[in-house]
Amino acid sequence: MRNLLLSTLLLLTTLKFNYSAAQTKGTHLEGTIIDKTSGESVIGATIFFPDLKKGASSDLDGFYNIENLPVGVFKVEVACIGYQTIVISDMEIKPGKNGFDILLEEATNLLNEIVVTSVKRMNSEIAMVQATRTAGVVMSGMSSRQITKSQDRNTAEVVKRIPGVSIINDRYIIVRGLPSRYNNVWVNNSSVPSTEADSRSFSFDILPSAQLESIMIVKSQSAELPSDFSGGFVKITTGSMPEKSETIISYGTGINSVTHFNKQLRNKASSTDFLGFDSGERALKSIVPLRLDNYNGALVTDVTKRGFREEWGVKEGGALPDQRLSLMLNRYYLLKKGSKLGLTAALNYSLTSQTYKDMLNARFGVYNTVTDEPEFIYKYTDNQYSIDAKVGGCSISHI
């Protein structure tokens, strides 16, 4: 009798298991998820049974299908980014096919937009080479990495290393043989005015080299560039936001065998010549009028005698080695609400000497056809001596 009861119980359990498995195998839930406002299909929405750990996502047509669900009442969650989440606590699943279409409403608390910004750096050699190769114009340039490898202290010394560029008077550039008035100079995408009163020229020695991120010289015309140049279009980019606060001081010196430790002839100097400006020693006297009447002989004679300083002589002096000093300040400040403030400042100073010996100065007259040689009105050799003091500075703020 006991064995009969056990056999009957085992048979009933097997029948129940087979019946449940048959119900689960053919039971599924399908439907379409639609935007309630527009009526369009919602892509990527999820419908999930947390108790069963089963779910699915809607396809490009908003259709979903969850297979092999057990029969019963279960909790269902429907969610999608930008829409309100729907929770159904008593979803009834019957044997076979179950259909359930869902309408989603847009969420009122949408996420704020995310803005991704980037800055194109041109301070590396790779970036400069890539820009030169991909440019549709003839262009040459230098990056800050290349500049830091040299001993150049100002932009004039840097730009003369670029092919096709020459420097005159240690400050003005000549591109493709054309003087500075045929060039156009921009700093940080803004045109800069001329530094000279009587010509269109930019003095490149006023910008310290430590402030530069890149220099690019365009030698051919292009639609995106101003057309008022025929020599070169110079684009100077200064340093960007500093990453930390620091102070950099550099000092250099140099000598050459012709100039230094040799005698030079000089006139009387002022006490501030080493700073690059005169203290008033060479100024005109008060007797010199704003307008001089050349027909007034007495006034011209008086101005000639007493209008200028009386020191016309020269004296000998030794030339010291060239001195170059640069100071660079980088300051970084973190303001409220995550804002940043950066300050980059640089100061350049140089005191250099030059000696030019045996310079031929001559003026030709009418050619002598009898002796078949030129006739000179004058012909002599000249020695020139110069002392140049330069002070340059630049300050840039970044926000």
C-alpha cells in the first residue's frame, strides 16, 4: 500500500512538471512601444520582469518579444532615456501569445545638455608638420618645441630661421625678397597695427620668444586669408592657459672676436642708454622753434650754434660681452563655479654691441673712357660701431 502511494505521488509530480514546462515553452509576451505625443516608435526601450530576471529591448520599429515566460501575475517595468518609467505590478501572463502595446510619455526632468570643447594645440613639431602638409597654400612655420631648443630671445630671432624669410635691422622681416610693407601680421587671429609712424612695418623684436606657441608664414593667397599682402601673411599664436603657476628666468651671453674686448669709438652717452631710451642729453634746446624759417638767416645761425648739445667729440671704450635676460611669469587661478583665470607675462632685455670694419663708401662719377676705369667723386673706408639696448614685454590673460 505504501509503495502504491509513493508511485501515485511521483506520477502526479511528473505530470505537473510536464504541464508547467509545456506552458512555459509556448508562452511569450510581445507588443510595440510608441511615443504618446508623436505616435512614433520608441527605439531602445526596455521591458523587464524583475522577479523573473527576463526582459527585452524594442527594435527599430519599436517591437519587442519576450519568450518562455511562466504563467502567472508578475511585476513589469518599462523604461527609456528621456521618458517616464512605467511600473505595472499585476501583469497577467496567460498560456500562449500575450500582446501588450505601451505608450510612453516624455519625462519633464530632462538631463542638461553636455558640451564637449577642445583646443587645437600647435606647439609640437608633429602638429606643425601636419598643418603644413594639409594646408592648401605654401606655408612654413615653427612650433614652440622648436623655439625652446634655440637660444633666441625674441620673435625676430625666431622668424629668421624659417625658410624664405630674412631680417633687416634685427626687427623687420623680408619674405620672398619683398620688404616689410608688403607683409601682413596677425597675432592671435587679430590684425596688429604698424609699429612705425611712416611705414607699414611690424617690429618683431618686441615679442619675447617665450610667449610663442607657433609662427606660421603663408606665402600664397587663399580664400580664407586677407588679400592685402603680396610678400607673406604671418600668423603668430601666443601661449595658451598655463597649467600651473611658475616663474622662469633665463640669462645668456655671447662674444665675437671682431667686436668684444676691442676698442670702439663712441659719442657722449646718456645715463639711461642701457635701457634703450635717452635721458635728454641729445634733446634739442628750447631755442629751436617748432617751425624753422630757412629764409631767416639770423635765426638759422643762432639755432645752429646754440640749438644742439655742444659735445661732438668721440672717445674710445671697450665692448663688453652681449647680455640677454628674460623673465617669464605664468599664473594659474581657480575661481568660483569651476572658472579658470590664467596670466602669462614675459619681459625681455638685451644689450649687444656690433663693429663693422673697413666698409667701402664710394660715389662714382663719369666713366673715364681714356683710361678705361671708373672715376670716383669720393672713395673711403669706414668703421661703424653700435650699441643696441632692447626692452620688450608682453602680457596675456586667459579666461
